[in-house]
Amino acid sequence: MTGGTATRPGTVRTSQSGLLLAGILLIAANLRAAITSVGPVVEDIRADLSIGGATASVLISLPLVAFAVVSPLAPGLARRIGIERALGAALVVLATATVVRSLPSTVALWTGTAFLGIAIAVINVVLPSLVKRDYPGRVGQVTGLYSSVQGAAAALASGLAVPLAGTAQHGWRLALGIWAGLGLIALAVFLPQLRRRSVPPTPGSPGAPVPRRSPWGSALGWQVTVFMGCQSTIYYTLITWWPSVQQAQGVSAPAAGWQLFAMQVAGLLANLAVARLIPRYPDQRLLLLGATGLFAIAVAGQLAAPGASLLWIVLAGAGGGSCIVLALSLFGLRTHDHHQAAALSGMAQSVGYALAAGGPLLLGALHDGTGSWTAPLAVLLVVLAVQAVAGVLAGRARLL
């Protein structure tokens, strides 16, 4: 049974499809902006609040911890209140938490960051399920499109962070808080969808989903999860610490922030390119291996020739953009229906972000202990080797 407008899985009314897609894209724009805006101003936050590198790492990793804890619960929330309403509620929490995080209070900073992570975790898990349900024949293309918008917003957030922070004393609060407006815009466009309450029918009734294998007991489920975790670890570690790596090489803070912007732009272009390639291949093994290779070249290049840092960050952006659209697409490509896609998404993002949360912490600790970025970057190369193996296995054309 559904309340409001009746909806059949896999279909969208033609008159609403454009508005639905616009809502999806705007929701996706909120998934990284609130996070990528932190890295370029993390040194300002540390100086203003008198916190050390380890504490700053915990603050930065807090959303990832929230992703790990909340992701397994998100499919249950969507089943209880409906996919659309779960997304709407998450947007409200996200906008509120973004404002709270920017208030002149250390408690507000930590509280807002935690709830921001909770909201993004719900969206991260539920949005691929919505795409699988309403665009079952175009999972790769739609995922690539919303990943591109997600990357564009992330690039804008990282690029504007330092200029915004320089507009006033304690300006980093403005650089973080301004992105609440993006959440409100997404909510306004997605609002008509909240009349739909797409809750699965009672088991055994007509139209009820066919019981499917749980990804937790599947080797394929774990292969997708390991790939998701490794690529998330690399991405969130780089957006957190790359400006600091560059500043250690004598690059100014604004220039380091714009290099992070270049990374996001390269990721956006890679999103679009890979989305077009996914339907043309019988499986995704070559794409996953190639994307991982770009990441590896970037990290190894930074170790060997740090003077060409702009080149390496652009390659890292291309690798990251390719990896995330492939990882998100796997949730739909390796599952039978949107219920199973939600389960795989919840599992992969829970375990994956638990791994990713340790990345910035470990690299920050290694840097503090060694006084150099050489050991942290070498660790990333080990993670990429694991990612390559998981990608080849997860990329085979199979279903759970």
C-alpha cells in the first residue's frame, strides 16, 4: 500500500520525471560540499579553537563515522516512512546541522558536524535505491550525472572556502555555514515528491518484493564493499590533508585550496566520461582497474616529483571521480531490484566509511609522528593495491 500518489516500482509519471531528476541532482549537490569546505580552512579552525592535528583529524572524520554507524539503518528508515520522505527529512537535518556547525560554540561545531554526517549517511544510502527503482535501465547514466553535480558542488565548496574565510574574522564559520542554503534549495525542489510514500507492500501481498539474498552473506557484496571502502579512504584523506601537504611544500593556502578545486573539477569531468562508458562494456573490470591506476599514479607522482603537484592532484581527481561513480553504480548493477540495492548500499557504505574514517586519522598521526608526508602517502599506495584487487572481482558481470 502507498499513501498519497500511487507509485509502481520502476516507473515515474512523465509529467514529474523532469522535476524528480532535478530534485535528485540538487540532493546530490549536498553530499560533499559541507565536507570538502573543511580541508582548505582546517588550519584556521585549529588556530581559532587551539586544537591539535589529532583533534582536527577526529573532527574531520566524524561525518565518516556517522556514515558507518547510520548507513545500515537507512534502508529500514526508507521502508518505514518511504524513500522520498526519508530523503526530505535528511535534507532538513542537513541544512539545520550545517547552520549549527557554524555557530560560535565548540559544542555546536561538534554537534552540527555529527548530525550533518547522519543526514548525509541517509541520503548516501537511499539515493542509489531511488535511482535503481525509477531509472532501472539507466543506472550508470543517472548515477554519473548526479555524481557530476555532486563533484561540481564539492569543487565549488573547496575553491571558495579560503576566499570566504578571508572576508571576516573567524570567517571559516561563514565558509562552512553558507552551504545550508544549498540544502534548502534541494528541499524546495524535491518537496512535491514527498506526497509519494513508496513503502514496499506487505510480504506475501500482490506486488511485494521477491526475497533476495542478503549482501552480508555474499562474496560479491564484500568485494563491492572493500572497493567502496578503499576508494572512500583515498578520497577523504586527500581532500582533508592535500592542502596541508601542499603548504608543507611552500604552496600558499589560497593556491592549495584552488588545487583542491582543480581536483574536484577533474573528478566532475571523469564522472561524465565514465558514466557514458559503463553501458558500453560487458562488465566494469577495466574501468575499475583504470580508475584505481589513476589514483596510484597521482600518489606515486607526489612522492617522486612533488613539484608537479598540480598534475598529480588533477590525476587524483580523475581517479576519484571515476571511482565514486563506479562504486555507486555497482549498487544497482550488481542487484536484482531497488530493495536489494538499498541493502548493498547500506552495507558497503557502513563498512566502507568505517574504513574511510580511519584514513585521515591514520595519516594525520603518521605525519605528526614522522614530521613528513612520505609515510602517509606510501600507506595510500598499499590501500590502492587492495582496491585494485577488489575492483577486478567486483567488476565481473554478476548479480547477488
